[in-house]
Amino acid sequence: MTAHRTSADRPADSSAAADPPGEYTAWRQGRWEEVAGPNGKAKVVTNGKIVGRGMHTLPGVPGRWSTDEAGALTVTATAADGVRVDGETVAGTAAVPPGRPLEFPEGRVGFAGGGNGAYGLVVMDHAAVERSGLSGIDTYPYDPSWVFEGSYRAVPEGRRIEVGRLTTPRSTEAISAPVDLVVTIHGIEYVLAVLEDMPGQRLVVFTDETNGDGTPEIGRWLVLPLLEPGSTLSVDFNKATLSHHHLRPAVFTCPLSPPGNHLPMRVGAGERALIYDTTGTK
């Protein structure tokens, strides 16, 4: 399913939408894999954190999770809890090596990542996509006029920006913002703060005049590469994505757009909404 776009969504100098290049088509396939593939975000039912030696419980996840004196992750459970680490049922306290397979009741699986007393635990339900009826992502037609050259601008070392987060109730958090993205769109220079909410992932969360009228009110994402200040990069709004929050609102408490990351125009490119086929869903 592809959305129809009104003339108001087109840049002033845009020609008719072009056929997407092969690279973009491959990117869209990879994006769907990221959402609904074997380890797709739409299958995540728990995305929790275990920090420190206190006993942690996570919603919908059996067992009590902690770290030992050496900072290694452990789980304490009974055999009836149905927690399995590397194929072995836990009855007592067991080490949880990062990256090793975890199994839980009702066919759920997971893995932990991290180290030195700070870990993330991801639990997935591989039947979640089928049950929800998620079948695609509605996008604007590919338009090469929404591809620009941008650059990273240096900011004060260690800069953090206070931004809203999609928790219930809403909260704010000071998030690392290591560089700014500078991009000129139709003769006007815009400076957008780049967040690094997760180590190694650079993200521009932006809003524009389509929000609430074609795209979500909370804005969209551009995932950008790790480059040094002064580097140039392609800024392709055809690759603007919905946040993970739309897939699992209770699981992905994503950041909102920082102050100043609003583009005063209709960015008629990129993803618009998730598509659901409710026929035959459970």
C-alpha cells in the first residue's frame, strides 16, 4: 500500500515522483526485516534493564534478575517458572551469558546484552506480528528531490539535551547529543540536534508540517551514520521512519523531538503509518 500525496506535500521545485533506485528498494526491504523479520522490533514484548545487584523483576518475564560480585548477569527462578538458559532449565540461580539464547513460557525467546553490572534484556514473541495483523508500512512515493547533502557540526563535548520521552506518564531525560546535523533545504539552512539515545546509534528526531495530517503527531526519525564532526553525509528524507514506539508503545519509550528540530514545511517523503490486515487475526 502506498499513500497518495497532495501537491502541498511536494517541494516547490519537485518534479513527478521518480521510480525508486535499487539501493532505496533494498533499504525498504531491510527496513521491513528490521520491523517484522526473525528479530523484528514488532516481535519485542519486553525491553528491560538490569543494573546493579538488587533483584529486578520485569513485566511479563518470570524470574528475578540481578548481577553478581563480578558484575555478571544472573537469574533466579524455579523450574515451574519455565526459564531456560542455553537450553537448560533454571532451578535456583544461574549465570546468563550475554547473547546466549533464553527461553520462556508460551514460546517466547530472548537474549541479554551488556556487561559490567549493566544489562538489557529483550524478550520476543515470534507470533506477535501474525496476531496483530501487521502487514506493511505506508510510505510516500519515492522522491529524489528530498535527498540532500548535509554535514555534522561539532558541539561542546559531552553535550546532553533535555527531551521528552514517550513514557506513561510522559517524562523528560537529558540525552547525549554529540553533533548537530546541518542541511540546506531549498536555500534555507537548518540545524538539527543529533541524539545518541543508544550507544552507536545516531538519530535525528524531527517534526514537520505533515505531523497529525499525514504522519504521526510525535514526528519521525532519520537514522544517521557514526561520522566525525565536519564529515558530509547524505540526508535522505525518503528514509524517514516511524519510531519504534508505534510498534510497541509500552515497550519502546522513544525520545521526542528536541527543541529546535522542527522543519517548517511539509516533508512529503518517508514513512507515514503502519498497515494492518485485521482479517483472520487472532
